[in-house]
Amino acid sequence: MAATLRGRTFTLAEDLTVTRMGYGAMQLAGPHVFGPPADRDAAVAVLREAMELGITHIDTSDFYGPHVTNQIIKEALHPYSDSLHIVTKVGSLRDAEGGWPQALAPEQLRQAVYDNLDNLGLDALDVVNLRVGGFDSPTPGSIAEPLTVLAQLQQEGLIKHLGLSTVTAEQITEAQSIAPIVCVQNFYNLAHRVDDHLIDSLAAQGIAYVPYFPLGGFSPLQSEELKSVATRLHSTPMTVALAWLLQRSPNILLIPGTSSVAHLRDNVSSAALTLSKDELTELNSIAS
């Protein structure tokens, strides 16, 4: 399995190559990504299994919990392997009711970076994604002010590389006039394909595209076509949906999340699944 993942990598920057199959740590926190998990030992076990399977890309944020997920990552994996790269995001907070209010003021962004560094036990963050849009779609408008704050923190040596989350093509162009961007994280999956053109544009620039909710989020993908292909391949619909994303474009990186070792192994198995031309055609019909 690890050998399969090593054969599927993407270079985000000269000093940053990751497995295209990553792990999203959001589900390590408690219910609704709030508070501690019911079984902290199980959360630690999932992270350690991810390393055993060869994953070198963990996606997280200090507002998961808040703080909880990053603290579990530190407990499970610190000191980190040189091959492991942790990608985090800033731009939101968690309020007392478990909401996700924006936090884009300069002092909020700076504090978020400090919190990520502290709770992960790092001196510098590999990648920080600036999240600026809504829950599942971008909010148009300038992102120059918050990105300039992160670019300053990059110049100070606290951030190595910058990315964006929940953004439009116009916002990406604006960001690139301020600092290099190594990845974009937007809502995308087999059924929700608004970003098709954007993915191809980023691929041409050598920029990674990281779909969140790759399996449909809180409403898992349901499709007779998906189920039919999975049955013929003796696989599961979710494994096929992940395999489709890996074949969609070479710049797509996956970060499916789970709090289960068994589910993690199922997700990783998608990296070894190759879909035929006919199967891809059948699956592509879901969106249309």
C-alpha cells in the first residue's frame, strides 16, 4: 500500500512533495468538529496508521475542536518525520455555540498562525491555506488584505508556503499578484463539478487542487451509476468516487477524513484502483 502511494505524488514546491492521497484530520475532534473525541486513543491510532500506509500529507486546522485536532496530531506523531507535511488553514474561529465565524482581521490571522505552531509543536508551517469563502462556495471580493498578512508571516519565516480555500478564479489571480500560491482547496466531487475549468487551469500552472467534501460531505454521494461501477469492480461507491478524483487530473490531492482505521484503509485503497474509459464515461454522466 505504501509503495502505491509513493508512486502517486505531487510536488507543490521545490521543497514540498506529498502523496496525492492525504488524510483530512477534521473528524478527529468531537461531534460536529467541536470538543474532544469520545476515544482519543482511537484518534491517535488513525494518525499512526496513516503514517504506516505511507501518507505524507495531513490537512488540519487549529479551529477544529478548536485546538483539539492539532493537539492530537502532536501527541500521535511528534517529532515528525521529514517526509510528513502538515497543511493547515486560517480564516475562521469556533464560537461558544459551535459556529464558524470568519476571522480575517490581521490580529486574528497572526494569532491563528501562532496557535497552529504551538499546538502542532512546529517552528514553521509547511502550508497555510487562507479560507475566505462560505461553507461550500466562494464569496466574491478582494482577499488582498488578509493574504498580505500571511505573506508577511511568510517573510518572517513562520510559514513556508501559502494556499487558498473556498475561492474564485479571480481571487486566485489577485492572490498570485501578492505571493506564490501552491494549492487551492475548494468544494468539489463527482457530482459537484463547478470547478472543472479551474482545476484544468491550475493544473497548467502546476498548482495543486484539493477538493474538500470529496465524498459529498455530510450527505454521502448517492448514485445508481456509482453503485453499479463499484459492484462490478468489487469495491465500494466511496472508494470508486475517490479513484475518480485521482484520475480526474494529476494535480488533484485528496484529503478524505475518518476516525476509523478500517475506513482509512478503504480510502487509501482507492489509490490502487484504475477506472477504465467506459467506467469514467459512466461516472462522468452523474454530474450531467
